[in-house]
Amino acid sequence: MTPEAPVPSRPLRRDAVENRDRLLAAANQVFDEQGLDASVAEVARVAGVGMGTLYRRFPTKDALIDALVHQILDITIEMATQAATEPDGTGLERFLELSSAYQAQHPGCLPRLWNTDHAMVRKARRRIADLLAEAQHHGRIRPDLTNTDLTLVMFSIRAIVATTRMHAPDAWRRHLDLLIAGMRPGPGELGHPPLSQADLDRILTRA
């Protein structure tokens, strides 16, 4: 017997799409304000939908968080793509400015952003690595800086945002200025080796 062809999944109805978008926007708001310990019931309340609607779109809280992480990674990749159009190797600095500002505005899901083996994470890393290579080619960034160094730079920005956002929400800007100044070419090499990607991934999965 010839196997039946798989039935293509039907696109979501307009109201289903609107409910999904409303839930993601509400989740962004709730998790930014209360952290990932916030309840999905609060997300549904802010979105103005019932729990049944939430669970039809996102069967578990992890599914909701994963959808937000996917959204943030998509935005991160777009920021890196936009920054790549900057001239003379300045794209990396532009990306760090854009991504840091985004972190400051949307801190809720950042703890889950990089600690997964996700195709979009790998794509984002490649885009950032390209920005780094271009900056080094133009002599704006020291040649021994690595992509794992940049991941830790972004983690340090997250820590500054988390610590200061209630009382000094722009404190991350000076911290980023200092970090970029430290990336400039200088005499000699750095005194300690960088983390390997494998070591960093092991650290992030425990974060």
C-alpha cells in the first residue's frame, strides 16, 4: 500500500496569531518585571486571555520561554546583520551597543539566551564572529580577542543591568565604554588564554 502523503499543517487563524502575539508580548513584560519565576497565570492576565488559550498556544511554561528566547535570538541576529553594514570595522562596537541596550530593556529571558544548543544560537555566534574578524582586520580590536571573550563581555553587561537597573538604569553604558576601550589594540598579548567554546558551553549549561 502506498503510504499517504503527510497532511500539511494549516496556518493559524488570525485570532490565534493575535492571541499568540499578545501572549508573547505579555510574557516579555511580566518576565522583564518579575523574572522567570513569574507565573503563567500572570502572563495570561496581562494578555487578557484565559488559561485555556495560553495552554493551547504554549502547553508548558518552558514552551513559552523557548518561544521568547527564539524571538530574542532572531532580534539579536538582525542586530548583528544591521551592524555589519557599518564602515571600517565599526560594526562590532555598534552591535555591542545595540545588544546591550536591548538587554537593558528586556532582561527577563536573558538567563536562558545562550545556554542552549540551538541552531539560532550558532547562527548568532557566527554573525558576531564575522563582526569581530572585520574589526580586527581594520585594526580597531586587538588581534588576540576571541568570540568567547565577546560572550563573556555580553554576560558582564547583563550582570551590570541586573544589579543597577532599578537605581541607575544607564550604568551599563559606561561599563561598555570601558570594555570597548580594553579591546583596543595594545602592546603585547593578553596574559591569560581565552576560554574554549566547549568550556564556555559547559559553563553556560550550568548557569
